[in-house]
Amino acid sequence: MTENVRWLDVDAASRYVSMRADIFLRAVASGKLPKPYHAAGSRSPRWDRDAIDACFIGTDKRETVREAVNGVVAQIKAEGAARRQARSV
């Protein structure tokens, strides 16, 4: 089931890369694996499966994934700002 889910909690993310959760978190803290996103709140970190995959593929692919994620975030922010502006008019 994990292969069909993009956003993984710590248990699912550590299983995805065949690590114990504590070792996975150490790899995240040391920068070997990506940091989690906290869109669902600070108590609910989620890892992007594609970003984890990119860490195993290499630096170029990792940057591509990061740019793609940042592009989506920028688009969501712009759409939200446009909606807020439309409501205030």
C-alpha cells in the first residue's frame, strides 16, 4: 500500500526505505533524507515519497523534485492570494 501513497508518516516512510523509525529520523536530522512537511500541523509530519526517492537517485533529480514542490507551493499561495483579493473587492 505504501507505494500508492505519496505523503507518508514516519512509520510508513521508514518502512518505505527499510529502516527502523529511529534510524530514519537520524538520517533526516543529518540531512541524508529530506525533512518532513508540516502542512497538516506540527504534530503530523509527512514525508514526500518522491523526495525520498530522489535522495536515492542523486542530486540532480533531488533538485528537480524540490523545484517541482516549490512550484506547486508557489501556485497554491498565488491562488489563495487571488481568492482573498477577489473577496475583499
